[in-house]
Amino acid sequence: MDSHLILEHVPRLRRYARALLGDRYAADDLVQDTLERAWNKFHLWRPGSDLRAWLFAIMHNVFVNQVRSRRSEIERTMEELPAIAVRATQSDALELADVERALRGLPEEQREVLLLVAVEEMTYDEVSRALAIPVGTVMSRLSRARERMRRLIAGAQQSVPLKVVK
């Protein structure tokens, strides 16, 4: 196997994982798990097919499996913990923070499609293959994600308190 075929896609995988998770260390773990699975399953890749889409499909599956596992762990832990009140913190008014917050407010399936199209510049067809969903579903999720981002960002900008400067 020619390892440089996979390695040339690592920067894109890392960028997508970081945008998806928002945590550099968790993203690096996701990329490592993805690369490990790709390496072990490379014999299943069909030469001539889109390696990038294949790698993103693997990452998607690893991510979904990790989310499912994490949810069940959290649910078990939450049942054991007493209820704790947490005071909300004041949000940062920077536009980038608003975008990141809005991105986190999207459902996972919309966030995945938006990141693959907008950040990774994948075509609808490539996203469709990577996530194993119809192209129409890609377009629908992308449309809903963009609209929800607009509303979330507009709401965040409207709720920013203004400071009087003399």
C-alpha cells in the first residue's frame, strides 16, 4: 500500500475534525482513529474511486460511533450525579465566537454537511458518498443549516449588550 495516498488527506481531515468537534485534542484523536481504521481497511478501497470521500466516510462513521458511545456514558453518569445549578457566563461579542456558537447550535447532521461543503469544498455528490445519504438530503440539510446559521448569528448579534463610552 502506498501510504502517501492517505497521508496527503490528513490536513483536510484535521481541519474538518477540528471544525466538527471544536476541540483540538478530540479532533486529533478522531483523525488518528480514522487513519487507523483506513489503514486497516485500505484493502476495501477501490482504486480509481474518490479516496477523499472514502476517508471522510470513515471519519463520519467513527464520529457517529463515538457520539453514541459518549451519549450512553453521559446518560449513565448523569443518573449518578446530583443536580447542580450553573450560572451562565457572558458571551464574547466577537463575530467569530458568534459563528462558532451558531455552528455548535446546529444539529450534527446539518453541521457535518455544512462543514464538508463550506470548509472542505466537497461537491454535493462527494458529501453524499461520504455520509451515505442521497444528494437531495445533502442539499436539504445544507439549506436548513445555512438558514439556521443566519438566524442564530442574527440573534446573537442582536443580543450583544452595548457599552456606553464617554
